[in-house]
Amino acid sequence: MNVLVVDDDHAIRRLLEVKLVSEGFEVVTAESGREALLAALDRRPDLILLDGMLPGMPGNQVARALRENPATSGIPILTLSAPHTGGQVEQAYASGVDDYLTKPFSLSDLIGRARALIVKSRGPGAPPG
């Protein structure tokens, strides 16, 4: 299972990368929305962990672009974002994300949700992995 981690904060990207790798995931990282779109097309990850507050191209805009592209439209997206203000969660779901976690979050909760989204996207009877 491979995951694209998108966050402009190097420390968060590194923390997520180390934890995911220790759980058996392959990880690719990106620090901007533009990098994320290119990496998603190139790598076709099983899941995208997407920061909601990216400079230049916010997470919702990235999610919308991923959903509009047939090559990336089926990749599950889990948004990771700072504590939300009114409407932020609804906007994320409206842009096409599959799940939403508010920072700070439990790494075990993140791993559980990541695995569940990947399994769900593969459909019933699909082989793991």
C-alpha cells in the first residue's frame, strides 16, 4: 500500500512518513498542491493524506482537481487540518475528500482510517496490499 503525504510542514511530513513506513506503507511526500497533483499522477497512490491549509493551492482546491481528473478521481483522500472554523469540514467534503481529521490527531486513529479507506476503495473481495 502506498500513500502520498502532502503537507507544507517538513516535521509533520517526516513524522507521518516514519509512522506509515513502520506500519508497512510505502510513502511519497509532497510539500505543495502542485507537487501533490504531479505525484498523484505519477505514482497513483492508494491513499492521499492532504493538509487542508497549503500555501498557494489550498487542500480543497487540490482535492477538487484530483476528483476532476479521471486518472486520480478514485484515489481516497484523507484531509488533515488544523482545528476548523465554521464550514471548513463541510467545504472539504464538498471538494471530494473521503475523510477528515483535525490536528492534533492520534497516529493510531490515522493508521486505522488510512487502512479502512484503502480497503473500501478497492471494493469487496479485493486482495490486500
